[in-house]
Amino acid sequence: MLTASVAPAMCVFAAAGCGSSSTSASKLLQQTLSGHHTISSGVLGVEVALDPTASTTLKGPITLTFGGPFQTLGPGKLPQSNFNFGLSGPRFGRSIGILSTGSAGYIVLKGAGYQLPPASYARLESSFAKAAAPSGGGLISRLGSAVTNPVVVGQELIGGSETIHIRAKIDVPAVLADLSSILRRASSLGVSGAGGLRSGLSVAVQRRIAAGIRNPTFDLWTGVHDKTLRRLEIGATLPISGQIAQLRVKMHVHFHWL
């Protein structure tokens, strides 16, 4: 049921053409993914669900989660944050806390905190600064060139914010090419852990991955008033040889800006 507070948003949907591909839907995507949004604090949530089918070894979905509150401290600085990384399945569950005060980092295991060595924290901050450089262009900001035929599905409230739901098709080869470019750049900047990716993903590897992906889905929710990304869902089915016949992968990213 629509309330009076949602009524102003209807003008947006009338212009966008709910349920139909339009120039307005493409413009909304461009505005949302342009990267010109200043976010100083909020709550981040990322969930990746792996659902194997016809498997003799894995039963039920396996879920990886990452998220928590954060507060930025300026360019090149690690934000203050209290993130939690979790891994769960039908018969197990594990979690690790990752805490940053802005000047020191801590790992939290079973309620006990362990401080990162200052040198390790400094390297982490340096890698973060290089990866977040404006000239880099992250994978999220590149998605606009990797999706086609966007349509406005409707409107939803997310975290108390009015949003527009956009659905589009994914150009899988374009996504893989952009990912390869990002991996090459991360390696050239000396980002920790990226040294073995100097060449990115070879064309042959990209083609093999693209050929195996089935039923890719892309759904995005953007703020009605600020055109800021609120939620992103990407899914795909990957046929895998061996004891797992298929693996359904779904990534769910949501943001709550404070």
C-alpha cells in the first residue's frame, strides 16, 4: 500500500516508464554508477550465496557475509569501521570481526581482540589508498557499460529510503574484461595480494568463464532523490564438472547511508 510520503516518487516512475526499457532507465543507471556520490558514513552489507545442486558432498547453501558500520576519515585513510566476516552452511558457522579505529586495526575471534602489527596496518592503508584512487574506477562504477536493456521495475522502501528498482541484462564478456583491467591495475599499483595478477585474466580464461555462465541476473535499487546506490543483486549459474553439477551464485550488496 502506498503512503502519502511515497506519492512524490510516482512522478519519477511515470517519467521512467515502469516495466519498459527507456532512456530514463539508462540515465538513472548512469547517475547511480557515475561515482560522483559523497558518502561519509553508513552501514555496508555484502552477502554471497553458493547453492550447489546435484552434489554428493555439499548439502544446502553456503553463505558468505561481510558488513557493518563505517565512518570515513578522508582520502587515502582507512575508515573507522566495525565489520564482521561470516561463513555459514547447514552444519557449520564461523565469524571473524575486523575493527579499525582509523589508526590501528584489530581482529576479533570468539570475543577476544588481537591488534594488527603497525607495519601490517600501514601496508593495508597504503593498499586501500592506491585501490581507491580516483583514476582507478572500481568494478561498481564500470557496471554501467556492462549492462544492457535496463527497465524500471517499480519502487520499494529500503532502509527507510524511497528507491527505484531497475533490472537489466548483463554483458558477461564486458564484465570479465573490466574485472581483468582492474586486476591488472591493482597489481601495477602494488596492492597487497595482487602481485600474481599482472596480466589480469587472459582472453582464453575470460572466454571459458563467459561460456559457462548461465542465467545471469542484475537488479539495482537507487535512491529516488539522490540517485545513490542502495542495493545491488547479481546472480548466475555456473556448471561445474565433478561432484557438483551446478553452482548458483548470488551476490547481494546493500547500503544504509547515515
